[in-house]
Amino acid sequence: MKALIFFGLLALCPFCCNGQLGNLGDVNLQRITRTNSDYSSFLHYNNSVYAINEHGQVAIWDLSTLDTVAFKYNDTLSYRFLCIAIDKKNAIYFGTNQGHIFRFQPVSKEFSLYKKLRYPVHHIFFNSENHPLVITPDAVYDPITKRQWRKFKNHTEGMIHMKKVLGLFRKRIDTYFQPPHYTFLDSKDRLWMTACFGEFGGDIQIFDAKNFRIAPNQFDSINLGLTFPRSVFEGSNQQIYLTSGLQHFSNSGEIYKINSNKSVIRIFESSGLPNVERKTGKVLSEGGLFIGPGAYNDGDSCIYFATTRGIRKIKTDENRATSADLVINPMIQWGREPLAIGVAMNIKRMEFLLDGRLLFLTAKDGIGVLDRGKITLLH
């Protein structure tokens, strides 16, 4: 109990940021002289990758040459970039911690102010009719009509208990907005927002971005409060997949197929402790896989996903996969899971390009490009 309170108090400690930033006119295009490999988000478009690092700086790579250019702040800017988005007309947008939404012109490298909100802009989405939606710290927000949605049904029993222990509220509250760790807008205009807290569980919130309403997040054969969602993505025929994984004394993970009627099929699972020979220390079996985010590859109809033992894949033409083939095992850094026992997944997001290359966002080593068995890390 003391450890629980200690980690909870650590989470409430504010992070201090020194230095002041300049106006938009002071942002110049130049090469990065000091690399920063901790990126929070990325976007690929028109053979370029855009990424935002932990200091709110924007880097751009040309995927044909893997050369890097960057927008680098000077010391007079008053805001930091938090997110990147692209609309249905292929216009690029950036959100800031001061509520700006900027439209960006890739050719001229110019910004123009699209909206100024009162809230930090953590995510931006555009539905099939090109209507914008924004995720702020405490709501899904429509910047056109100024409507907000907060009353999402939540199932994260562990986090509810932790907040009660810390005295954040006295009674059980299970309807609230949980700022997501991972977001995905599918082809049916459903906005999937997931959060995972290690041993304390996780949850999924769903928003209907076509009809502008909170969507049900109950499924027939999965307890969301006992899952540890790492990604949601779409396969062929608009099929939705969910990856879930935990590293807590041992490794475990699952991949679920979510059907249109909200029925769920577990198509892959892995768990178990390593088996080590006591006398020699020889590893007889490595135990389960801690499963992270995944992506669907049209080229071979496989799901690729990150694990504690490399990037692996399974075929999607079976309802049940018994093993996962190793694709590649990149040498990238691991960190500690905040608030929980165990390690944090070292890959945070994966996406395939139309040419078959795999992009993946790491926790500490920049952005990986997997091309024909070779990995290039963009820092």
C-alpha cells in the first residue's frame, strides 16, 4: 500500500520547464545540430515523416534519402508543438500546448493559424467529411461547434482504486474522460482511444466521429478493465484488431479481432514464466511475450507487432494463431513502466507505408524504418 501511494504521488508531481519560446515568425528551417531521440508522435505523408520530440520540436525526414531537416525553436517561442494531423485534403496541421492549431504548407514551410483554443491540443482528427475533432486534457472537443464530450464509461478498476487510496475522490466514479495514450480513427469514423497503466489495467473509449456522440465500449467476451491495450488498428475488410500486453513479473499479451457486432475473438495469446535450469542457468524456454502495438500489412496479410523478443507477425486468415514468426529483433532501449512494476514497451506505434516499409515509433531511439530486413533509425 505504501508503494502504491508513493508511485501515485510521483505521478502527480508537475514537470518544470525553463526557457521561453518565440513567435511563429522566429521558426526557421535548419538541420538539427543536437539530436533528440525521444519522440511523442509521428506522421508520414508524401514520402516524408514528421515527428515531434519531447521538447515540442518538429523534425522532418525525406523517406527517399532518409536525410533530416528540422524546425528548431530559438529561445523566444511561447508554445510547444504537441501533435500532428492530416485532413482529407492532405493539409497538415499542428497542435500546441497553448491551444493553437496551425496549418502547415510543406513546400513553403509556412504556418498559418487555423484555430486558437483555450485548451492544449493533444490530438487532432478529421472525419470522412473533413470535420475536425480535438482531444484536450479532459474531453473530446469540436472546435467548430465548441461542443465537448466527457462522460465516457470506464472500466479501469485498478486506477479507480488507486485514486481512492490517494484521496482524489471519495466515491466510485466510472464515467469520466481518460486522456488516451494511443488513438486511432478507423474507416467508419470511430475514434478509438486507449490507455494502459501496467498492472493497474487499461481501458478503451470510443467516440462516433460521424454522428458526434459517445459510442458504447462494451464487448461480449472481453473485460476491458482487465486488458492492457497497446494499439488499435484496421486490417482488410475494415476488420478491427486490438493488441494487449503486460510485463509484471512475467510477460503476457493477446491480440483480439473485434467484429462489427462487438463480438471478440482472441486470435493470439502468449504467457508464462521462463524456464531456467537451476544448476547451469540455461534458459530452457523463454516464457511469454510482452505484446506491444501492432499494424496490418496488406502485402502478406499479416499482423506485425512489437514484443519483448523482437517484432513478430501472425497470419490473419486464421481465427487462432499458435505461434508468431520473428521478423527482426532491433537493439533498442527499454524503460520502466510508470506507476507500475515492470518495463515499458520500447515501441509505441507502428504503421506500414504503401511501399511495404514499416515505420515504428520507439520510446528512446527515434523512429525506425524497416525495409527488406534492414532497420534504419531516424534520430
